[in-house]
Amino acid sequence: MILVGYGGPPLEAALIDLDGTLLDTAGDLAAAINRMLAELGRPSHDVALIAQYIGKGIPVLVHRSLTTTMHGEAELELFARALPLMERFYAEESGRSAVAYPGVLDGLEAMRSAGVRLACVTNKAGRFTGELLAQTGLAQYFDVVVSGDSLARKKPDPLPFTHACERLGIAPDRAVVIGDSVNDFAAGFGAGCKVFAVNYGYNEGRAVADSSPDAIVSSLTEAATLILSTRQQKEDPKMGPIIERLRAIVGVEQVLTEPHDQEAYATDWRRKFFGKPLAVVRPKSVKEVAAVVRLCNDELIAIVPQGGNTSLCGGATTDASRSQIIISLTRMNRVCSIDTANNTMVVEAGCVLAKVQEAAREAGRLFPLSLASEGTCAIGGNLSTNAGGTAVLRYGNTRELTLGLEVVLPDGEIWDGLRGLRKDNTGYDLKHLFIGAEGTLGVVTAIVLKLFPLPAGHATMMVAVDTPARAVEFLGFMQSRCGERLTGIELISQLCIDLVAKHFPETQRPFPETHPQYVLVELSDSQSGDTVRALAESVLEAALGAGLIRDAVVAASEAQSKSLWALRDNVSEAQQKEGPNIKHDVSIPASAIAGFIATTNDALRAAIPDVQLVTFGHIGDGNLHYNVAAPDGVDAHAFMKNEQDRVNLIVHDGAARYRGSISAEHGLGQLKRDEILRYKSPVEMAMMRKIKAALDPLGIMNPGKVL
């Protein structure tokens, strides 16, 4: 089992095959195959023969069993009869005689206890995988499960393993594939992982040594021992002096190197990605940021810029190599200036969004960006993902609210673009390169933001509608009658209201009766609140008369307005309390919202009967949070592990069908970095890579994100 001459990085993750590696499932598969053969009037096979046919998924197993050859294909008509029989019989037989190989439980426990991230990667269909892992007690060990129908391609293609690494937040060269067949070995090497072969299982009668794995083990306990041996390496001797130089720049207390000090910075908000930075560096000024970046550029040390660490896609988390640093901007949190005549303010990138809003309000102005996380997210992070929020319809995304930037470039140079100009036609508008770039092109340190007059009055209303299509009609109705007074308009499904009411007992439902869909509307204007409310009431009366809406209520006080908005603002937290769910941040043209929801709902319910669909979002700008929860009675954690990839494919393909985007305002980060290749053209990707290469030729800025 010795891993001879290993000189690579510590192994941080194990990507483990299911059939033949974790579990002996030959008995289940043989029982199902023989029932299929009997139904077709064909003789049965013994288990040993069928075991040789295992390894490339059920369709190939059926072909081999029908032809009794490794590479034959059954006649099309015969195969069409056989495959449904096999799937039906296997659904009945799966788990009846499956058993974990010796050492599997001990090996998994040893890996998990040592902090090794675990993924199960199999060619078996998701509907079988989840049940089998649960029945055998293995589901608890795996952070990620990738099944044969999770992605567009399966093993021996490397995609399942690269995808598992991305989901775990681990670089492929820090992961090991553990498997029993040539499928596993080819896919693992193709993904850039180390490969351990078990000397048992199903390898089509071949010797595993013929595939030249990095190690051959007789159990997962041996595999665990080898993995842990790679993690007992001495720290890179050059890092000590670099830490000291960083301390000389920002101060000893502002360079965090102990894991317990780094924890709040090293784990992403959703706890999907767990980084292990070399250091967390907390500069106080742009000059300190520039000095840190110059040092990293000279020493080829990767940098991950971070604001409030509220990224929903792992965009502000390092890998686990202990070779990257986080530049945290939490100490750069000043409101530098407010110019009420020019309606602008200059803020440092580490300013919490709520602080920016309050400073503008104290100056008699409005900064309109508003998010559920505004009490913790930083304005620099909002800019890095071009965040939108609830007022995009009237005021635009962060991009539209930004006039100028100060940026430390990857070589440590400072670009001072802090100009509060609304007109400047003197060449390329460079600020747009950094907005939405997720820190991959430089470190944004300060921003010039647009301000607006504070509204004198506002009105909040909730209406009930039959369908999303009616909601879109109502949107057009409101725009034509209210114009720019229409500040925000949110679509909320009945299930969202139910979840909020369940987890926030103080919630007041908007109507005595339930309705399929709700629309929350905010109007604001320079006129008094009474005037705006009168407009709201007259418009709603007209909408009721036209049959667009089923019911409506207008908030009569500020308390009622907050109560109505709480129904929307608490949806995300209510979902979190309910349990894990598969989240999506898609955008589609407003005119296509109803079609997208209808077709995607149908596709998901066909794939997963009784699945729960939690849909809400900014209907005015086409941004939907389309979230998918487990059917009643199904474990939410198991559902998320087993179905996430398949669900993502259905939802994102649905958005693409309507020329939409798979990320409206959350960015790509690590979570969607590889997936975007399916939806952007080669021309687009090439242009993005050229921009990255031009500004960051050494690739030190937030590597592994976006591209």
C-alpha cells in the first residue's frame, strides 16, 4: 500500500466510487439481471459472470448480460424491452444483499475525523444511489454525492470528479480518487487527481495494476493511512519569512495564521467551502493593500479579496492548500465623504452596506441598494458581484450606482479612478471591468456611489394573483400607471408565505384566504405618504376591476409596511430553518418569467415527483430565486446530496432556454465556475480569459473563481 516517492501537496479530499469500492452490490445486480432475463425467456447467469460486467452503469450491464460479451450491443428492440425491466427489478432488489466491504466504515470514519472532505462519485442513477447510501449507513459520511445522471457526462469522463472537487472547494491535485475499475482510474487521472485502486471489486476481469494507479490498497483503512501520511509534511520554509514581511506591512495583530483565528474568514456563508489560508491579512489603508499585493506578486502568492464574507458561491474562500492569503477589508470601513450637491459619496470597500445607507440617510439622501444581508455584507462585495436587491427596477444594480473606483492592481499599482462624474467620454470606462469580476482582476479599495433625494412618502401593498403570468401582466399595469414611482415589485409563492408563517410565529398573513401567488409592491415619491397611498389605492381598484388580481391590501402605517416586507425578507431564513434546499439565482426576461416557471416546474416534477418549489424574487428585473426542497418525508440532507446536480441542470437549462442567466446577482465564485462553460459561448469565454491574462498575467488574483 506504500505511496512511493510522493512529493505532491497534502491530500484534502477523497472521491470514492460506490459499487465495488464501498459496497458489494453484485448480489443485488445479479438478482435484477436474472429476473430480467427470465422475463425475456433467457437463461440466467451466475453472480461471478455478472460481476465482470459491472462498472459502466446499468445500460452497459444490460447490453453485456444480453450478449454475454464485454463489448457487444443487444438488438435495439430487445434492449428497449430489457432496460425498463432491469430498472424496475433493480429498484426492488437494490439494497437487499448489498454490504459494505471490510474496512469501509473504519476508513471513512478515520478520514472524516481527520478533516478529509468526502464525496461519493458513481455512475449509478441518483434514485438508486441515495437510497443505497442511506440503507447501508454510509450517507452520513459524504459532503457531496455525484450520481450517473447528475451531469451531462459520467465516468470515464473526468467531469464527475472535477465537479466533485469544485463542490468540495478542493483543487483536483489535492484530491484522491479511490475506485475499483478502469472507469474510475481513467476519470481520476483525467481530472488531475491522485488515484488509489482497491484490489477487490469489479474491474471487468482486469488487474488493477495494469492501470498504474498511484497506490493499490486492500481496504479503505489503508487508503486513509496513506491520505493522512501526505498531510504530515513540513511547512514550506519560505512561508515563515513571508509571514514576517506581511506583519511588517500591516502589524503583527493583523496577520492571522492560527486556524481558530482564521475560521470566520476561511468558511463561506453557506458552509459549502472550507478554505485553509496561509494567512488572513487585514490592512487599514490602500497603501497597505498595495504593499501586500506587491509582495504577493513578487512571491507568486495567490490573493483572495474578502469583504463581509457573505458570498453565496464560495467567491471569497481560499482553497485548502495553505498557500493563499485572504486580504480582508473589514478595517477599511470609512465613509470618506458625502457631496450632497453632486449627490455622491465616497466609501471604503469594507463598509457594511447598512452603514452606507445610514450615512446617506443622515445627509438627507438615499443610497437605494437594499439586500436581506445588508447588516453584514460589505459594499465592496456588493460591487464584486454587481448585487441587485429589491430596488433595481427604479435605481439599477450596483453597476448603475457606481461612478468611480479605487483599485489595487495585481502588480501592486494603485488606480485612482475616484471621479464622481456622470459624463466622462475619454476612453474605455475601466471601472466596469472590476464590477462583477469577483476580485479576479484587482482589489477594489474605495468606491464613488450615486445618491438620490430621500422619498417624502411611500406606499407598500400586497396583492394576490392566480398565476405568475398574471403577476407579469400586473407588473406592466403598474409600470404604465405609476412610472418611476414603482420602486420594487416582488413575486412570492404561497409556499414561501407558509414557510415564513411556520418559522416566524409573529407573522401576519396578508389575507384570510390563501392564494397561489402574491406580489409585494413598493411605491415611493417626493410627495407625501398620503398622496402615494391614494395613488396605490386607485391603481389597485383599477386592477381589481380589470380582473388582474384577486385581492389587495395597502399598508396603513409604517408598522404594517414592515410587516408586509417581512413576508419577503424572511423567506431565506425560513428556508434555512426548514432545512437544506437547492438554491438558484437565475434571471430571465420579465416577459418569459411565466413560461420559465411553468416549464421548469413541469420538468422537475416529472423527474422528482412531489418535489417542493420555493419561488420568489424580483419580478421587475427578471431575477428569480428558484429554490427546490425535498418532498415531504424525504431527508433534506440526503435529497440535497443526491439530487443537487440533476436539479441544477434542469433549472439552469430552463433559464438558458429563455436566453437567461444562471447567476443574476450572486456571481459564479467556485460554485458555478465550471457550470458556466455549458452556457457561455467559446468566444465569450476566450474574451474573458484575455482580459484576465492582460490584467493578471501571473494569475494571483482570486484563482479558481469565475474562470
